[in-house]
Amino acid sequence: MTSAIARLNDYGQSPWYDNLARRLLTGGGLAQLVSDDGIRGVTSNPTILDKAIDGGEGYDDQLKECARQGLSIEDTYWAVVVDDIVAATKVLEPVHTAADGGDGFVSVEVSPELAHDTHGTIAAAKSLFARVNRPNVLIKIPATLEGIPAIEEAVASGIRVNVTLIFSLARHELVIEAYLKGLERFAASGGDLSTIASVASFFVSRVDTETDRRLPEGHELRGKAAVANAKLAYQLFEERFTGPRWEALAAKGARLQRPLWASTSTKNPAYPSTLYVDELIGPNTVNTLAPASIDALHRGDGHQRPGTVTENVEEALRVIRSLGDAGVDFDDVTDTLEREGVDSFSDSFHDALNTIEKRRADLTS
């Protein structure tokens, strides 16, 4: 029987695993997800690394070696991260090869401290891309206003990019434009567009969490904004990646910047456990699945079927337009989520550094 996760591939959606720690690599867990469940990519973040290091899950020897070499805590963090990313890209390499370079990616983010620093982000993206030096790595850059020109410059420099922390359609449009401009510049410089890949990570469940907080209990719009927002983002994707401008780039080997549905675990237990999977299935999309979503799909939760992301688009428009009538400023919702997302990423980064420092001290004392 085909796994419910693997079946997403049949519907044109690529399932990625939103989890990366050393035990998953050394214990064969990631390889099993690839072979049994059709997982075709991985995203990483400092929160997962923080928990794994704190629990002593496979990092102690490297932490001691970094201490022996006199590496700083932050340099130790990057040494650990790069080793994990390189190992994961090797597991996903057969997927990448089979997809002719169009999938099988592992994402790693630049320092969250640079979210509002365009030049710093560009420098960090170039450095991290060169350091990992793998054909299936994506560098995560946040879609802040300062991140938009960094995205364009990264793509123009031949860097594959996972644009993260997208919450609004307006910001998604800027991200797409930055990608297209980057491709045009790369082509003009003689670059091979077929070597570039990108995803636009559109965050989902947090939109319901923040919108629901602003709506009265029992309001008919509760639990509807996130899916509606994502469906409209998919419509924008389809509109922008058609027509003469895109066709000229595609003729040179350019790949679509696929929408990636991020934060798709259900936060409200009153909602179906696979709500943000079932409603957002469609061609040329990615869904990043956290362990809780993997477990839910293994249990047989939900009703996965093709093309749901293109269904009820008029209703999605109505939902977003009706939020204002309900007293919800949706622009403020997405602005708040971006601000909190940047802060959360930064906090997780510092938590990981603090955990490394404490663990390393315990190991070397």
C-alpha cells in the first residue's frame, strides 16, 4: 500500500520533512523516509538543533573537537550545521539526480540576526552556499523588505534560494519579482538557468492562530484565513509564471519558484490534524511536514486528493475580504506574523548558541 505521504508526489506535490538532526542521519531515519514515504526534501532550523544538542543526540564528539580547536561558540554552531546539511544532501542526492536537479533539496538558513541587513544577508548567503558546496542545497533568506534585494542578488549570483517567512500576497509578489529579476541578471551574465532552483515558503497555520485571536469565539471566519490566503498565493504563482517574460526564461532552462507551504502542523486541536495538507494539494507545490503531520498521515488522518489548492478560490477571496468587515486588519495580521517570525527565528538561534556553550562546557570541564 502506498504511503499517504508518498501519494502526494502522484498529485504533483513534493513532501519535504521539516526536521533535521544527526540521529536522523546516522540512524537511517531520513533514508527510510525517502524510500518509504517519498520524502523529497528537508528543511532545518535552530530549534530542532537546540533540542538535539541539549539531549546529547550525536553531537558531543564534534563539540569537544571544536573546543579543542579553539572555535568560538558561533563557529561551532556553523560547523555542526554544515556537517548535518552536507550529510543530508548526500542522502537526498539520488532524489535530486532522478528529478534532473528539480528536487531533493536540503535548506539551511543564514543567521536570523541578518533579517534586516541586506548586505550582510548577501555576504552570508554567498559564504554559506560556497561552504556547503552541494548541488542540492538551498539557502534560506527571509522575505523581509531588506531580504528582497538580497534574494535577487543571490539568484543573480547563481545561488539556489528558499525564501522563508512569507505571510502576505503583497510580499509574495515582491519575492516572485526578485526571483525573476535575479534569473534575468544571471542569464545576462552567461549563467546556466537550469542550475537555479527556488521555493517561496508561504507560512500557513500561524495565519489562523493570529487571525482567530482577533475574531470572536464561534465566528464563521475562524480557521479559514490561512487556507484562503495560501490558495490566493497559489493563484498569484500561476499568474506570474505564465506569459512572455516567463516563457523567455523557461526557454533558457529556468525553473518555477514553487510555492512551499510552511508551518502546516495544525496548532488548534479543534481543527483536523491534516487541514493544511488536505486543502493545499496541487501541481508544482511543496509541503513541509513536521513529525506531527507525518504521524497523522501515517495514521490515515485526512482525505488527500489532487488539486484541492485550486478549489473554492472565490470563497477564499470572500474570506479574506470579509475579515475587514469582522474588524480584522489582515495587513496588520501578516505584518505582526513577520515581525514575530523574525524574532522567533532569532530567539531560536540564540537558544542554540547558549545550549552549545553549556553542553560544550559540561563536556570539557
